[in-house]
Amino acid sequence: MATIGNTNLTLMDHARRLDPNGKIARITEMMNQVNEVLEDLVFVEGNTTTGHKTTLRTGLPTVAWRQINKGVQPSKSQTKQQLFSAGIIEGLGRVDEELVNIANDKAAFRLSENAPFIEAISQTMATTLFYGNVETNPERFTGLSPYYSLSTADSGANLILGGGTTTLTSLWLVVWGEQTIHAFFPKGSGTGIEHNDKGLQLVSDSETPAGQYYAYLDQYKTRLGLCVRDWRYAVRICNLDKTALSTAGDTSDTSANLIKFMIQALNRIPSLRIGRAAWYCNKEVKTALDIKAYNKSNVNLTIQSLENGQMLTRFMGIPIRRCDAILNTETVVA
């Protein structure tokens, strides 16, 4: 027997989406996250159909002081090529034609089921931006954390250890740009989430043997990857104890010295003028920073009221973005 309400909409699901007037009710999206990193991404078109190959400068040529009538040795810079892979995130919505037929507003009813696919894809994108790793999940792309997880690697120079050992999270500083760190879409595709209305199709249920019925299908997909072209333009402040952060502003404040760490991070970036800079953290870290911002002695940590009524926290003029995709269960970085 099929599992009721598993992957397909039921009549009960349909009834729950109607208000007392028989119209589609406004659904409170309790599963939505805040992932403002998606608003900052710089995208370029990849130069291959599955990824993006870029040339990285790994060494400078040799120069010398020259004397009259004496020459210098010729030299050249060193480079290497690196291929960054892209992945496809896809979702397929399926709604029985009978459920659509009994809806007063058929388009609104289909949208009420399929719109959450956009949120699900957005959350998956944000999570992969920070934690994706093609070594363990080859169908995805590699995110930021694998590049900034080993103190012995070159990028280990841009790791700042926060001193925590449990309930760990990170605070990131990233400078987005075509020459620094950017997202990309495979050659010939495009940015954004693509929606394809597949219309009414004959589908199979989960019975044994399978039965068939007609349903409306909607396909949602996006293709993207991440290119860390110059690792110097991101800094990870890791090993931040989420539990200790909750004491920020208390008389017995045991939270990490975020201001000190953020100043250190800023001074590890070669130039903030080369791209779009932003801080990224989850709500626990941002809450601690907001509390610290109300301490008038923190003149470089400010909260600004925007014209749209929203509040924006900045440190040294750089916006602090909330990203719920950043975990509180990260592995200790040694």
C-alpha cells in the first residue's frame, strides 16, 4: 500500500490550502531560511560546459639591480591551471490533475505547491557554497570550507581560530569579484532558477504493480559552481563556540573576541577595493555582533536603519550578512 502524503499532494493537503472562502490560503513558510549570501554572489559564465578553468599566478619573475655594461638573467612568472566543477540542483513538482481541476484558481493552487521548490533550491545552494565537497559528493561543487580547513595549506594563512571546541560555527569575510572569488554557470546555460512547465503527463504511483494517472509536472533547476581564484580574498574565523556567544553583553561574557578576530581578518585581505566585500555568519553570531554594536565604545561596529525599514549591521563599513546555512556543528579546525 502506498504511503499517504509522502511525495504527492492529497485531498487533505488540498483542503488545508483553502481559506474559508474557498480561495488558496496564504501559506506561512516556516521552513524558509535567511541566506543573504545569495544576494551578493558575483556570477560569470564558465568557459567549459561542465565547469570553469582558470589560470592562477603561483610565482613572480626574478628581477635584479643592473649595473652599466652588465646584464640580468631572464625569468618568467609561474602559473598553474585549475578546473572548478559545477553541479545541477533540480526539483520536480507533481500534482494530480483532479486536485487542480477542483481548485477555483488552478494556477494559484499549482504555485502553492511548486513555489517552495525555489526556497529548497536556494537553501541547497547556500549550504553547498559553504560546505560542498566534490571529494565526498562528486555531483556537487566544492564550497568555501574545504579550501579553509587545513592550517597546513596555503589558504591556512587565512584561518583564524576562535578557541572553541564544541557547538562550533564560523564567521566569514569574502571579497567577491571576477579576479578573486566568484560563482559561475556552465558555458551556454544561465544564472537563476529555471522553471519548466511540463504540463499534463501520465505518471506512475508507488503501488506494486504500479498504477498510472495524469498529473501536472513542474521542473525547477539551476546550474552553478564556485571558483576560488585567489584564496587570499576570503578569511574564515572558525572554532567559534555558539554556546559561549549567547553570553555576549552579560557581566560574565565568555564569548569569543569577535572584534579582535574581525580586525585580524581585515588585515589579511590584500585589497578591499578589488571586489564586493561582506561578512557572513548565522543568527547566533549576528546576534552577538548586534549586541556588541550597542556598546558605544565599538565605534566601528554600527547598526544602520535603511530606507526600507530594515536594519543593517556593519563592521568597518562592510555589511554583516546573515546566513542560516552556516552550521553550529562544524568540525574543529586545528
